[in-house]
Amino acid sequence: RNKDFANAYGVLLADGPLAGVTARVIFVVGKDGKIAYKQTVPEITEEPNYEEALAAAKAAC
């Protein structure tokens, strides 16, 4: 697949057995179109903190 998004936002894994895979990341974009929140999960097998991301999304509205 096209990796333009992952490269543009710095979320493409570069090393290890998962090189070339997009990291597990949550972005919240504010009303102004800018990234208001970014959460990168340190281990791809772990779940992100959804409550924190949801709170950030509500605050960005």
C-alpha cells in the first residue's frame, strides 16, 4: 500500500521485523485543521489509551 501518510506524519516503523508497517497511532485534528493530540503506542501489540484520546477529541471540538 501507499506509505505517503505514514512517512509524512513520521509513523512508519523503520527498524525490526515490522519495518514498513505503520505504527499504532491516534491523531486528533482540531477545528483549525492542526493536530491537537497524538498518541503513539510504544508496543504495536498494546492498545492505546482510548479514554485519553476521547478526552482530547472532546476538548478539540
